Amino acid sequence: MAFESIRLSHLLGFLESNNLERIADPWIDGLTVDSRRVEPGWIFVAVSGTRMNGHEFVDEAIGRGAAAVVVEHDVGTRTVPVIRVPNSRAAAARLASAFYGNPEKSIEIVGITGTNGKTTVALLLESIFHHAGRQTGLIGTLFYRWKKRKIKAERTTPDAIELFALIRRMADEGVRSLIMEVSSHALDMDRVHGLRFQGAVFTNLSRDHLDYHKTMKAYANTKSRLFRSLDPFGVGVINADDPMAALMSKAAAARVVTYGARKTDSDYRVKPNPIQPPGFLLIHRGRTLTFPTGLPGSFNRLNAAAAAVTALEMGLDRSAVERGLAAVNRVPGRMEGWISRCGIRVVVDYAHTPQALKQVLKAAREITEGRVSVVFGCGGDRDRGKRPQMGRVAQTLADQIYLTSDNPRNEDPEAIIADIRKGIAETAAVIAIPDRRTAIQTALREARKGDTVLIAGKGHETVQESRGETEPFSDVEEARRILENERGAA
């Protein structure tokens, strides 16, 4: 999609620049943080990443036709304007907002953050807003979509330049409400810098991404940045059951409402609906509101409640909330299940943290007459500390454990499995099968009628990363294929 050119001098007014070497005022036709994507007339923004430093590619960008470069430190004099800024990631966001005409100002934006539940809450909110008659866009882990468009997501939250371009496209095509998942990486890397959220949701916080954030305190503080970005007239919706609720509330730049199943002083108390499970009740200011949900598990009651409370507090009609929640009975890769012809229940879930695995195993136990088996592993080149914790959870809640690979990347799958085993007693029923396809096949072969086989960790993902290579792999497709070939169609 083409956008109008704009003078460099106009864009510079949006930057905090303490050093500017200008030899011209060129027309700017585009922006990028990737030197390989530079085209003539574009600005190249050099960012320092975890693996590469964009400052090393300034000459490459100029060679490809960059009209100007933005840097954080001195790179010497070049044949194009060099703009030095204190934070190039934030500068990329400011430039993108200006280049694309400040599209965020014409759309109300709701951001969801938390370790688990972001995708489910986002899809539920998208559905509710749609049923309220609002033209709505979605940016999240599964995809980016609006109206009849759907784009595969490369990451949960796009980089700032891609994000503002996407918001511009949505705004031009009539979108007026945007629901987006906001990852901790996006917050830390300033991908959403400059956005003002009319709604912000915090689902929960548990161990994850410590290979990046190093400590839980740093991880939590990063999450809280979403609430500092609230519009003064917006609303923060916070899970009061989570120990980090107070931190999120304190960071909020607008009013806050809370929801929870355990905290009696929550603004919205969440309870199961004993008459129509898995529906739920919201108790608010002495009133009891009844809502449907087609998503199983007590954790999904909280996800649905988060969406309902957000919508209600943003002024949406209760009937739209009811219809929107009822319309979502499946979230790809999240408690996605079916029963085979031979009576085996298969559940595929993205659970890749100790807390998430605990939640889905409890949910599986609630709907299982026989045994619960779990197939899972842990990602390579990621936080090793959570591996024995996940093993401990599996031992506590599953009858049979199949340890396998889950994107081992550059690590030895057997070494990862050994780390997981550290949290599992020697007496537990454990079978280690590094090949994920074989592990799923074995678990399904050994299951009996009335059993549940939970395949955890990858959820919606369609590839497996190992030894620097990526190959197609889907837990859902693999399980269906095995069942169809060996036991009859699911």
C-alpha cells in the first residue's frame, strides 16, 4: 500500500534529536529498521537488537538508497543526513506515527497484556465489539485481521513501523476500534511507543521470558508500562487475583476497575454459573449479571470476565457482550479439543509456562472420566529455570507424562528433557521421546476410551524449530492424522 512522500524536515519535528547533520531536505518515501528492506528515498533507523546492532549496517542502508539514517551513537559523517537520537526504537515509533499521519488518533485502542490469556481475551473483545456494531480490527498472536482481511502474524505485536502502517490501513478502511495483544517484548522495545490506549487489560503474570527480562520484577515492571500509556479518559481492567494487581493499578494513568474470582473486594466478582456451565456470573455493586461462554475451564471464565468487564466499562451494551461471548466457542490452539471415534479426548493447548500448564491440566481433569496424559516439552534457547517447574506441575496433575521436543532450536532435545526431569520424581510415570511426532503417536496409541491426551506447548503453531532449521509441524493436524490412520476418523 503506497503512502504519500513527506519532507524530512517535517518528520524531524517529531524527534528528540541532540545531533543533526543535514546536507539536504529530501522527500521520504518509507521507513524501516531492517537494512535489507531499504529502498531509495527511505529512512533507515538503526536499532540495537539482542542479536544484531543496526548501526553496523548504516553503510549497507545508504548503499541501497537510504535518504537519511537515524542512530543512537556517532557513526561519523555520511553522504545523507544523519539524525542522532537518545532512543532509536522510540524514534522509529515517532517517525512512523508522523509519516502515516497519526492514524492512532482516529481509532480507539484496547491493549491486553499478561502471561496467559491475551489471545483469548482479544478474540472475545473483537467479537463483542463486532456485535456492538463497531468496525473492529485485531492485532495478536494468531493473526492481524479487519473486515475481510487477514494477515498471518509474524509476532504478537509488530515492530513500531509495521504497527503504525497497519493502523493506517485499518483507519483508511473504516476501522474505528482496535483490539491488540501487547507483549512484554513490545513494551520493552518501544513498539507501542506513543500510542494512547482507551482500554488496557491485565490478565495475570507468571514465569515466562526470563531469558529476556532476567527477573520477575523486571518482567512485571515491563508489563505495567501498558497502564502508563492509558488515555486519561480510558480505563484499566485488572485481575485482582494476581499478586501483581497492585503494581499495575499504581502504574495506571487513568481509572482502574478490578475483577476476580477470589478477591471479595474486586469491583466485579466472578463466579461460575451453576445453572448453565461453563457460563459465569459477574457480581457488581449488588447486581448479578449472567453471561454465557462456550470456552471450557475456570481460567477461561476469568478470560471471558476480563472481556466482559472491559466492554461494559467502555460503554458497550450488555446484549452485545452476551452475543459476543456466546459467538466464540473455539480459540485456535487454546483448549482446542475433540473426541475421536474410539472415545479418546484430545486437547491441544499453547500452555508453555508452569501456570498455564497447571490451568489446562486442571481443566482437562474436570472433563475426563479416565486418565489424563500430557505430551509436552520446553523451548530451547529460552528460560531453563521453568523446565523443572513444568515437570513438577505435570507430575502432580497428570497420570502419564510424555516428555518430548518443543522448538529445541539450538539445544540438544535430550538435555532439555533432562532439565524437565529434575522436577519429576523417579516414581512418576514418564516416557521420554524426543521426536514430537512419535511422542504424540505413542500417547494416542496408549490412550483408552474415556482418557484425555493433552498436547501442550505449541498450540496454534505450524512449525518446529530445530538445529537452525524450520519444518512444518502442527499438533492439531498431527493428532488428527494419527487418529484417522490408526483408530478411525476423529
